[in-house]
Amino acid sequence: MKQPIARLLSTGLFTPPHAISNEELVQAYNAFVEKWNAENPDKEPKEGSSAAFIEKASGIKSRFCLDKEGILDINRMRPKLEQRSNDQLSIMAEMGVAAARDAMKAADLGPDDIDAVICAASNMERQYPAMAVEIQSALGINGYAFDMNVACASAAFGIQTGIGLLGTGARRVLMVNPEICTAHINFKDRDGHFIFGDVATAVIIGTPDGDATPGQFDVLDTRLATRFSNNIRNNMGFLDPSTDTIIDLSDPDSDKLFKQKGRSVFKEVVPLVSEMIATHLADSGIPLGDVRRLWLHQANLSMNVLIAKRILGHDPSAEEAPVVLDEYANTSSAGSIIAYHRHRDGMAPGEIGVISGFGAGYSAGSVIVRAN
């Protein structure tokens, strides 16, 4: 078996103060549908939804969010977040800092112990300055920082990138995943309005030197893969004003927010990810039967169960493939890290697990870890 190439020293989690249940979300959505149908008698009527449909389709029961009132307001149906001045900490940076401080406390590390910061997320609050540099400044960390985006796979890509920075002399790398997913979702879209929630996670990556403490995991290997697909998209971009594009967020069919072809995604991503992880384990000399835990991207329960079954060879238990999407919904890059953060205890020293993120792109990454 390969020797460790890095160590996951700690993780951190920031959970927003508000939660929306399926029942609350459906009540608002159905009220919107009733209003829209009455105001648009010449158009094809929109169909209502139900909490039972959402849970059956996704496994999601609720989600956390930065703002609840704006989402449930049928005349708005999007978060209501205040514009901050240049002198204030941005919203994403504030979330990232909270998760980072949680991780730093868990590892008993201060700002002087970290040399680089990566902000890896599916959206950035602004184009520049980089969110990572703002987080670095707020935490008082020296060195350097940068942003990166590989959609829902950003954390896996961020971990591998952080490991690469260790090879250039960094002692420890802080990788944060602040996700305000409720801001890129169309709450007027029946097939997508329930999918996402808000959260932030953080991981501190260090070298495998020195004595490990319980709860830390050595990284044995990482693997990344991308394959272009149009099946998951968010088309809003900085060129929209230059192309005279009209962005009408009142349009329930707008392509300027999250859109996906769910059946195609399921059909194509499951084999892509399961084959990548299985091959990665085989190439690392690890029998599939030795895998004790899979911390998978939290997008869809049926998808995760099928991926885990293909890898493990049997229906996964709740311990083997932990689920957090029932409580958090899809949190893009942060999902697999929440699962790892909350469900890594109970593994004996030497046992193997895999952290895997996957999503738009298609993009996918797997991180093979071993418990200390």
C-alpha cells in the first residue's frame, strides 16, 4: 500500500441559523403556482409539488439557509441578503472564516501555523479581489491565497491542490468551501427548487510527519476527472451586460440560475464516479472489501446508494455511506466534507475511507484516506 502523501489535520463547519422544511418550501411554491396560473391563463399551467415528492425524488427533508423570509415570500422567492460595503467582511468570507476558525480550534493551530488558503466553491461572491485573500486577511494568515471553482467537486480538487502546495514548501494549507447555494437556485422551478442549502466547511491539510492524533486521517492518494457535459448549468456570468442579455429572475424558466437534466445526470454520473473510485482503489492496491466508509457528495440519496453499492458490493449501511443531505440538502462542494466532518468517528486505525465530490462539468474527485 502507498505511503501517506498528506494528512487531514482537522475540519470545521459553519451552519446558517435558519432552516426550511420541505413542508414550508412546498407551501410557498404551491402558492406561487396558484398565483402564476391565475395570472397566465394562456400558458400551460404549472404543477404543484409536495413534501413527499421531494423526499422520494431526492432524500432531502430540509435545508439550512442564510435567509428564510425572502425564499418563502411568493412575490420574491430568492434570498434577501444585504449589500455590504467594501470595508465590511463579505458574506462568503464571513462564512468561510467561521468554518476555518472551527477547524483551527480543532487542530489547536493559529494563523502563524498556516501558509496558504484556498477558497474552493461553486460560486464566488465577486470576481475579485479573491474570496480566499479576504479570508486570509480576516484570519491574519501570512503567505498566499487563491480561489478555485470546479462546482460540486471543488473540495476534492481543493484537497489535491492543497497537497500540491505542501510539495512547494507550505507547512499547512487551509481549504474552505463557503456555499450560498440558495442564491443560484430557481425557487420557481418545480424540479429544482428543493435541491440546495447554504453552509461552509473547512479542511486543514498538513504533511504526514509527526505523531497523529485520533480523528486525523492520512491521505494515501487522490484522483481527479472531468468530462464536459451541458446537463448541469448556471449560465449567469459577467459578460451578460456586454451581450445585452436580459436577466429576468421573475421568469420561472430562466436559464440564468441552476438548471439540470436530472435523469441524464443520474444515468451518466453514477457509472463515472463509481468506476473512478473503484479503479482508483485498485490502482492503489486497496481491495474494495477493505473500504469501511464512503463520504460522498450529498446531492441525491438514490445516486449515493447506487454508487456505494457498486463499490462495496452490497447495499450500504448508514455507517458505511453516511447521509447528511436529509438535513442539509445539496450543499455543492461542502457536502462530502460535512459527511466526513460529522461521521468519521468509529474507524479503527488503519481502516480505509474515501471522500468523493462530483457534479457539474462533469467533474469528479476521490481522496483515499486511512484512519490514524
